[in-house]
Amino acid sequence: MTITKAVIPAAGMGTRLLPATKEQPKEMLPVFAPSETGNLSVKPLLQLVFEQLYDEGIREFCFVIGRGKRIIEDHFTQDSDYLAHLERKGQNHNIVDMSLFYRKLDDSNVVWINQPKPLGFGDAVLKAKKAIGDNDFLVHAGDTYIVSDGNEYLRSLLGIFAAQRPEALFVVKQMSDVRQRGIMLGRETSDGSYVVDEVIEKPEHPTSNLAIEPVYVFRHSIFEAIERTPPGKKSEIQLTDAIQKIISWGKKVIAWPLPQNHLRLDIGTPESYWEALSLSHEHVSSKLSKTSTRE
């Protein structure tokens, strides 16, 4: 079954990035990306997430936002007057990029869902229950972006879900310090993925170095699991705890390890945002250099 729906939580306060995020949502902070005209450009990270999912067949997007996130809605609203302004200014290279972005928006069904209180990532996903219906769907955090040639990681993830039909599937990455992340314990299979036995949110004494990345594919049962999950750390409803409940029901949960050569851009802290800028600039510059050499 083809996945065509995605939930993108983007309701976080972004307090660790103040004062930059006092008025601007952290998901709208820019990173480097290649333009359609073959130049170096900058795009909001959330736009990169949208475009990557669109390129892999997602057409229905549920953005979960909180107070002060109207900037996101404005950015994802087509503005023909702005394109006309760019044309008058002779900004043709920018017109190409913006026009393509707008065409993708026009070809998509975008739903805006409000999360009035910051009650956790699990609560944000639950807010999309009516919009998703009984369909399988993808969840992608709005402040994380994974770079791989030809969207290889996303194609692999969706391919595994289609072939094995687990109740839940998510990405993991080996990390030296996982204390501020959810972790996974499981059994490796012949194809390199894991059958998940246990997931733990922000363990004080980690027993695994496999950190959960905020990219998931779910069947509809995740909503019932979230509804039955009490608040956990920070009095928030954790998606990790809901996944553990699915495991306790005897349902199959799979984790797919992100290859080390795939880049993970995280803009959650000043340190990780600095790294995201450095990595994205290095990646795009290398890509453009190779293209120029071939030409």
C-alpha cells in the first residue's frame, strides 16, 4: 500500500534557540540547499522536509502547529503577487525556485492542525487522527532533515514498510551519547533492520547506542496506543511510550538503521544548528562542484 499522508509536528517552542526563535519558528530557520538553477541557496528546513516527502509520493500533509506559528502558514501559502514582484526586480533564479515550490503546494492537500498546549510529540501526532482516518501514514518532525542521494533513506523506509507491514517502523542512528534521545533495543535481522523489543525515552543509564530519529511510518493503531498512554517525562505524552505499548500488545515494530554516510540535520539547539549549517553547506558545495565538473 502506497503511503500518501504525512503528519509533520512543528509546534515546539524552540526556547533553546532564543532569541532567534522569539518571533520565527525554529522549523523555519534556513539551511543551505541547491537551487533549481544549480546555485547555492538557503531554504527553511521545514520546506526541505515538505519537498522531500512530496518527491516520494506524499500528497496529503498535516502540519501540527502551536501559537505563534502563523509564519509557517504564510510561507506555505502561494503568493502570485510576490512572484510578480520578483519578476519586476529581475530575480529570475528565485522565480524558478519559488514557482516549483508553489506547484508542489498546488498539487498537495495541506491541512493545518492546532496544538493549543505543548503536551508532547505523541499528543501532536494524536491531533491528526481525524485527518488521517484509517490510513497508514508517515510522521516526520519539522526540525530534522536527513540528506541522502536520491532520497535513498526515505525510499528504503517506505519499501520496508510495504514489504513487511509492521505496526510501526522508525529510523535509528548510532550515537555516542543518547541520554537526551529515545533509544531502541532489538534483534538484528538478515536485511540489517531490527525487530524492536523495547524503546525507552531519554534513559539515564542507556543500554543501547541506537537513538530513535523522529521519522516514523505507522498503521492506524498508533492512535489508540497514544490515547492509552499516560503523560511521561516532563508531563508530556511521548510517542516513544505509545510505541512501547504497541510492542506490549505483541505487534511487530521494526527499526531501520540510518547508514553512516547519510547526513542528519538537526536544528534543535545552537550547537546542532551550527553543525547543520556546516554539514549542509559542505554537502551542497560538493554536489554543485561535481555538477560543474561534469559540465
